[in-house]
Amino acid sequence: MELWDTTRQALVLLGTGDPELWQIVGVSLRVSLSALLLITAPAIAAGFVLAHVAFPGRRALVVLVQGLLSLPTVVVGLVLYMLLSRQGPLGDWHLLFTQKAMILGQMMLALPVLTAYTVTAVQGADARVFETAVSLGAGGFRAALSTLWEVRFGVMAAVFTGFGRIISEIGCSLMVGGNIAGLTRNMPTAIALETSKGQFAQGVALGIVLLILALGVNVALAALQGQGGMRKAWQP
Amino acid sequence: MFSHATKGVKSGAVGLLLAIAAGLGAAPAPAEPDLRLATTTSTDNSGLLGVLLPKFEAKSGIKVRVIAVGTGKALKLGENGDVDVVLVHSRPDEDRFVAAGFGVNRRDVMYNDFVIVGPAADPAGIRGMQDALGAFRRIAQTGAAFVSRGDDSGTHKLELACWRALGIRPETNPGYRSAGRGMGEVLLMAAELNAYTLTDRATQRALAKKTGLTILVGGDPRLFNPYGIIAVNPQRHADVNFRGAMALVDWITSPEGQQAIADFKVDGEQLFFPDAQK
């Protein structure tokens, strides 16, 4: 009964374009997309190097990156908080309780996801792609791009999985963002706050948006992977 | 959820001794039934009850069982006759409780107070102001940073009431931050942001060393947080211990009880101010 009422109120909030609600959605998207935009290139480059270049300690590094996949968000938040606090080594930057701090935290969380998935994708690529590119006169960078293009669906899966990880995380955002209204309040921290106030409608409405985003990302991913699979299947 | 009133090892030991003494002593009269008191977490967590109730128990021979919950829940327990007496701090709710016939003989007991804290540099220049509203106005006018609880708590409601009284919409101050978090987190955030905030004295005292925030404005009656004690109406619930409830009401508002409240100090600072004599 109450569940239904709350859900109905939530839908009304969504339908009427409640400005506060969409502002919160905006903060979430701005922060997570910025983090993803900034970290994607370096993370994929790191993944390629780890998968393709032999150097001492490489295996240990791969294991480390894969281990960091389960990095607790609150630990990232705690470390970042201590670094950015006024007493911390980076206190002069005055970044604590800003969107920039949240972006930094989400970059740290997305990095191992993107890197580990890229490693797997590149390792699964046909090594001859790189060699062929080199023999055709391509430099190392161009040859690497050719390989990454070959496994682009795997790399995309890495990016989408990274997005899924950071758009829904709350621990780090709450600690270094501070859940400040209109500034650093994103969907997960707002849901936690509304629930603690006993105002479930706004929480449910944001939950619906979050679910749609997560589902949408997964559907897009499935569609892309389906396409990739088809291509491979047709190749002799 | 009936926890014994006395908290901590020391007061626990005192309670135990009292219990043994009561058990050993050849009680002439039939044993008094236990008294059930519903109160707020603030009175219990601060250690105040651990000091007050043993004194009352020694004097009256009535054992008090404390249920520490929020004010709303405490009044609900009284309404249902699950407790005999309530000690809470929300005057409008208390008046409604009495008006509805759930409780009788409401008495003022004490108050604790809220203070405006901020960075020692005090950019808005409010240090030592007697008038809390004036301090709030100056903070808004200078555009100084201010962190609000923003979580619908009692503290948040008090802050909003101040802005309302001034006719100021706090969101229009570019330095205003609505955090939606607990008192401790808001104090830490205010320290990080060099901001002002409104806090209860006890939490400020607990965190002052960590935050470096100092009390700039305090003592304005507007920032007082009064506690009242109400006996549950025996005409609604015949089985409540009304005699015991009135014994506690009378004792806590007596000069002896009031002195005990004034004498209760944490780290040398008085947290509750008796105000039963009016």
C-alpha cells in the first residue's frame, strides 16, 4: 500500500520535472562522465601496455590491478579525504567537498576496472594484428591503436563497466563530496539522505533514474557485444 | 529495551551496591514498584541520568528503568502507557501530549543550549555578540560560509526558525552549504570550509580539539533547548506507577534535584542548566 503510494509520488516527481531532482541527476552525470572522460585514455593505455609489453614485474602488476577491482569505495574516500583535508598534504588545493574531489575519487575507482578489462581484451586479440601493422610500416602507437580497434567491443565493455561502477557508488562521494545540496549531492547520497529523513518518494524517484541508467548502460553493452560476437562468428 | 539507568562501570557499581543494599536492608514497607522513564538519548548519553537517578533512587527507594529514545518515540511510549513518566525536549509536542490528556503535571526541568561556532579568525565578526539573530544576519550579509545540517533534525529546525525570524532566505547566501549530515560531520565540514555552523554545546565540546572551531555566540535564550518532565495520566492507564512518577517529578524539580543538574559537569563544563523554579 505504502510502497505503491510512494512509487506513485515518485513517478509524479519524475513526470513533473521536479527541478531539485533533475539537478541531482545532473550532478551525478557531470561528475561520473567527467571522471570517465579523464581516466579512459590513460587507463586503456595502461591496460594495453600491461597486456602487450613484457617487462619485469608485469605479472604482479596485472594481479594487483585485478585485485583493485574490488577496491572498497570508502577506502578510496578515506585516503582522498586525508590527502585533501586542510591538514593533509594536498590541503592547499582546497578541493575537499567539491565536485573535483568527487571526480578524483571516481577516477581512482574507475582506473582498475578499465585497465583490467582492457588487459583481458587485448590479451584475447590476435597478435598478428600488431605485427601486420608494424610490417606495413606503422609505428608502435599506430599498431597499438590497430590492436585496440580490433578489440573495440571489449574496450567499450570496460568503459561501460567503469561507468556502472562509479555512477552508483556512494562511499567515496559522501566522504569527499559531503552531500552538499546543489553542489555535491548526487543520486546515491541524495537517496541515503531522503531515506534517513523518512521521505521515500524522492529517494524512490532517484532510484528509478539510477536503475534506468544502469539498465540502459547494460542494454547498450549487450547490444554492442552481440554485434561484436556476430562479426567474429562470421569470420572464418 | 529496558536498560538500567546507570551507565558506565563506576555508576554501574553504584547501582549494584544500591540494589544489594535494598535487597539486604530489611525493607519495612512493601517494595516500591519500578519506575519506567522514557527519555531522549541526549540525557542518557551525556551521563546526566547516571548521576541523577542514583541520587533519586537512594532517597525514594524507587528503582528507575530508563528507555532512551527520540522525543517523538518517548511521547509515543507515554501515550500507550508503556512508561510511567517522560523527560523530553520539544515544547510544542509536549503541550500537545498534555492537551490530548496523555500526560499530567508537566514541569520545566532544565535546558541545554545551542551555540554558533566558527573559525577563530571570525570573518563575519560575530564574536561575543549576545543576539543570535544579529549574528545570523551578519553571517548572511557578509556572505560568510555557513554549513547547515539540512537533515530535518531539531538543530536544523532551530536554524531555519532563526532565518525565518529574520526574513532571510539562507540559500541566497553564496556561502551557505546544506550538508544533510549529522552534527559531528557538519562540524568537521565547517572546519574544512572555514565556515560557521549552529551546534549543541556538547557535540562542539567533544570535537573542539579536532576542528579548531570556537564558540563565538552563546547564551541567547532563543538558542535554549528546554527539557520538560511529564507524568503519564493515570486516568488513561490505570496500571501506571503514578506515585513513583510524581515522586520523580517532585524530586527533579526540587532544590536538591536542580542542584544535582547544575553540578553535573563534563570536562569541567556545565551542560544542563536547571530552570524548574519559575
